[in-house]
Amino acid sequence: MKPENSKSSKGDSVANIEKDLRYISGIIKQKGRELLSDYKITPPQFVALQWLFEEGDMTIGELSNKMYLACSTTTDLVDRMEKNLLVERVKDSHDRRVVQIHLLEEGKRIIDEVIKKRRVYLEEVLKDFSEEEIQLLQHNLEKLHQKMR
């Protein structure tokens, strides 16, 4: 009987982890949207800026794939960001048919500020955690992230 109980127990734990991760993700998304209300960008624009900030210049097609959006939707998104001086289109020096999306200083500033505000929020949430609990959480989240890749 014990093996079945441990399977059921593990299954319950996995279900609870999935549920907690889903709820945490929703809360983070909502908090992120609240933080963005101070800026002239939409949540999808923020996601695009984050990709450019983390990965560097990329084409509309590459950005579309990262964001799971149609190229036409991404083109509209980039048009609006370009109009607000957050990004610019730059022709590739080796192949003039290729156009890269380049993050401008204003886009970098917004990403930097919002990420700092997110970290302040997370610090507040974790204030009652011990240093050991924080290290263990970080280790386990990193391990989970690596396994999912």
C-alpha cells in the first residue's frame, strides 16, 4: 500500500506546485501591469522591450517567435514603440534586406526602472523569509527552470 500512497502524495504535491506557480505567475503579471501604468507602454510592449534588453537586437520574425505572436501583430507593436522612441529599425550592414529592431535609451530606462520596482516588491514579499529560506527558494526555482529548458 505504501507505494500507492507515495504516488498519490507526490501527485498531490505536483498538483499543488502547479497551482501555486499559476497563482504566483498571475500575481506577478498583475503587479507588473500596475507598475506599467506609470509609463507610456502596454504590457505586450514591455515584454518586447524585455526580450530586446535581454537578447539584443533581433528581427521582427525573431521577436514574433519569442512572443508567440503573428509577425503582423509584432510589426504593429514595433511601429508604436518606434513612434514613442523606444526602439528603432536598423538595416543589417551585411544584408540590407534584413532589418533589426534595436532598443533605444528610453526603452532601456523603462525596463531598468520597472525591473528595479519589481525587485523592491519581491523584497517586500520576502521580508519575513530567512536568508536560508531565500537561498533554498532561489536554488529550487533555478533547478526547476533548468529542468524546464
